[in-house]
Amino acid sequence: MAQEDVFKKVVSHCKEYGFVFPSSDIYDGLGAVYDYGQNGVEMKNNIKQYWWQSMVLMHENIVGIDSAIFMHPTIWKASGHVDAFNDPLIDNRDSKKRYRADVLIEEQIAKYEEKIEKEVAKARKRFGEAFDEAKYRETSPKVAEEQAKRDALHERYSKAMNAMDLDELRQIILDEQIVCPISGTRNWTEVRQFNLMFKTEMGSTADGASTIYLRPETAQGIFVNYLNVQKTGRMKIPFGIAQIGKAFRNEIVARQFIFRMREFEQMEMQFFIKPGTELDWFDKWRKTRMAWHQNLGFGAENYRFHDHEKLAHYANAATDIEFKMPFGFKEVEGIHSRTNFDLSQHEKFSGKSIKYFDPELNESYTPYVIETSIGVDRMFLSVICHSYQEEQLENGETRVVLRLPAALAPVKLAVMPLTKKDGLPEKAREIIDDLKFHFNCQYDEKDSIGKRYRRQDAIGTPYCVTVDHQSLEDNTVTIRFRDTMEQERVNINELLGIIEDKVSITSLLKKLK
Ligand code: ATP
């Protein structure tokens, strides 16, 4: 199946099976805003738990907070968001569509990279086993030509972005002959800056209402609580503060389902350290976070780091963890070495000292920070895209199955009475009443057993149990495994032991080194 088709299918599957709905659906939706349905919210909660527990339970020097979305407006002055949280936008006059100029150019760079990969793939096919890939990449004139174009464009683009030279960004788009994907023309407007923060007002106008912002990241809530947590928690550097919460960005282009939303959720951790140790900690968190992703078992080949060459003015190292989505490798998480920029800005703007007294060094300093920042929704998308499969069965039928990691699946066990009579429903409910304290169970008695299995496959339920007449006699049931579709007769008393460990977040955490 073409990757674009997979993505389309995932989007409609998410709606059909209660994972993700367009927001305000009966009013035809609201651009780039989505709601999570009955299955989506369970899976999202599991992802959040996996992250939270890996941070807060597994590290004795990391604690969590939950700060408010509304914050003092000066915070966003201090953080630089009021002046610089901008994207360069450009319109196509014919289609009237708006684009991010930087994204158009990055896509052009990706096109050159794709051409190189295609050349290499062709050569691999041609030469078979004797193929020396490294040598081919070094010596092929075609590869060299594309690489030179890519590098020149990349350098020009980085320079323009660093200087935020809007005219140059436009010129690059013209010189590269980039066309609007809708109209196919090069009739572009000027490039303009657009601030991504949503504004609202607090207080009544009579009282002199003040403009406040919906937070565009959760991180600032951590920075402004640094002193509170450090003092009340008697935290010693190095230590971290974790937070999960909503963030809001008025994204210019938001066309990729829950990949780019205007209201989304972040899981962020700021790790406070001694100045000078940041590159070691950066490296440690880079590895720790990659291990967290790969622990889900999706295969290392689906992840890569993308180190930033253009660093934000306050950062001295930054990388993204990218996942292979159906529309290419895309950022899911950012890891940034932010120096002491944020804390010193808040010192300056608030007039309060935010220093740490280091008893070992017998001196005070403003801590440096390593940040790990991951989007819940992008993580959700990567999990569901990777797990969605259409399988051809031996009997010629197709089944759609979500091969979700069991710990992330919304429902862990479906209990199904073979018929709706003879005491079978009662027996089924007895099983649920016993197991529902341990994990999420679902009772299902409608339609044939085959149809019920398909429904559970489609939402990724790892285990189904069928209660039949024999169950009443010998207290056994048939357990069916999602991935292999194999069935086994087991005693009801064994179910907890078979299932609980496999579906728990703890099972995932134990696999983390
Ligand atoms: P992008 O370059 O894709 O706009 P970003 O580099 O601005 O992302 P960060 O500011 O580093 O993103 O935010 C950290 C994480 O928050 C991202 O890795 C992503 O998972 C998530 N995120 C950011 N913006 C959005 C959005 N509009 N919708 C969903 N998730 C988002």
C-alpha cells in the first residue's frame, strides 16, 4: 500500500473507531483542532503514563508539577516569545493558500536528499551483493551533483534563517522555482513574519483588562516555578522538573491531522545542571530519550536524530528525534541545551534572584538547563501509524489490526459470551468484575464471535476471552491472542497472571535500561 494511502486510512480509522474526531464535528470542524474519543483518550493516557513514570518514578531527582495555562504576560516578554516566536509566511496569489516559507525550502532540500537515496537504491539493485554503498556515495557523479545542490541550498537557507532575512527567503523560493502544490504557479507574495501566540484578555475592560497569552509551550511554567520547587523539595543540582500539559500555537499551515495542531499537548522535562556540564548531560538525555522510544519495539530503523545546525540564540546544542511517519521522517521530540537563558531572563524581568547555592563548590550560580520536549499527539500519531496493518488471511478475508504495544492499547481484554442466554452473560460479567480493578476490560455480546474479534483487532485489544457452555461446567474459557490469532483453553483463575504483567506500563519500564 502506498504510504499516502496508509495515512488516509489511519485518519479515517481513527474516526471510525473512536480514537480521534475533528473538533466541533457537527459544525464541520475547526481548523487543526481535534478531540480524542473513547479509545483515543485511553491510549493517550497510557502514553502519558509511560512518559511520566519513566521520568518521575524512575529518577529520584526528577519531580513533576502542573502549572496554569494562563501566566503573567511579562513571562512571554522575558522568554522572547512576544518578539521572536514567529514563522515566516508566504501566500500564493493564485491558490490563495498560505505556506511557511521555511517549510517550502526544507521540503526542497528533502527532495534533493530523496534523489540521492533513489540513486543509491537503484545502484544497490544493479550491483546486488557486491554493492559497496559508501564507495558509491563517494564516487558517483550523479550523487555528487545532487549533494552539491543540496548543500548549497542548505547553506543559503541557514544563513537566511539565522539573519531572518525575509527577502532572501523569498528569493530562494523563486530561484529554486518552487511552485504552489495547489495552483502549480510561482506567483508568490512577499514573506512576512507571523506571531504564533494566541491572545486573550483577563479581567473586565472597565478594570483595565490586560492582554494575556495562551502558553505556546509548557516549559516556562517550569522555569518560573524553579525556585518554589527547588526550595520546597530541597532539590540538589542536578535535578529535573517534569510537566504534561496543553500548549497553543496559531500554526500557519496545519494540514497533517494531529501532527500539527493549534491546541496540543506537550510532555516536557527541564533538567537543571551546573554550568560547564551541559554537553555531557545533553548526550545522556539524547540517549535516554531515544531508548525510551525504541523500547516500544517499532524497530531502530524507524528513528533518527536530526541535529540542529541553526541553533536558537540561547541554545548551544539541539537535536530532534524523528520518527518515520507515512509522510516521511518527522520530528516527534526535541532535546535542547538551553544554557541559563530562560532563568537569567526571568531574573532580569522579575527582579528576583534565581541562583543556586552549590554546597560542594561553596558558590552560587544560575543553573544551566537541558530540555526534553515531546508532543503527546505526535507520539500518538507515530504509534497508531506504525501499528495499523491490513492483513490478508488464509481464508481470503482481510483483517485490519492495530498491533499496538499491549501497554498502550486502550482496551486490554474483551470478554465475550458465546450467546446472550443460558447464564453465559452473567459468567462473562463475573470475569470482568474480578479483572476490572487491574486493567481496562470491555464486555461485548453483539454479533458473531468472528465480527467481535475483528472489532477488537481494529482497536488493538491484545486479548479476547470467550465464555461458552463448558465455562459453566469447568470454569475455563478460550483466550485468543490478537497478533497470532491463536486460541487456548485456560482456567479463569489464570487470566490475571497471563494478562496483567504484559499490559502494564511497568512491563515497559522494566525493559528500559
Ligand atoms: P515544528 O518545527 O514541527 O513546528 P517545533 O520545533 O516548533 O516543531 P518544539 O517547540 O520543539 O517544536 O516543541 C516540542 C514538541 O512539541 C515537538 O517535538 C512536537 O512533538 C510538539 N509540537 C510542537 N508544535 C506542535 C503542534 N503544532 N502540534 C502538535 N505537536 C506539536
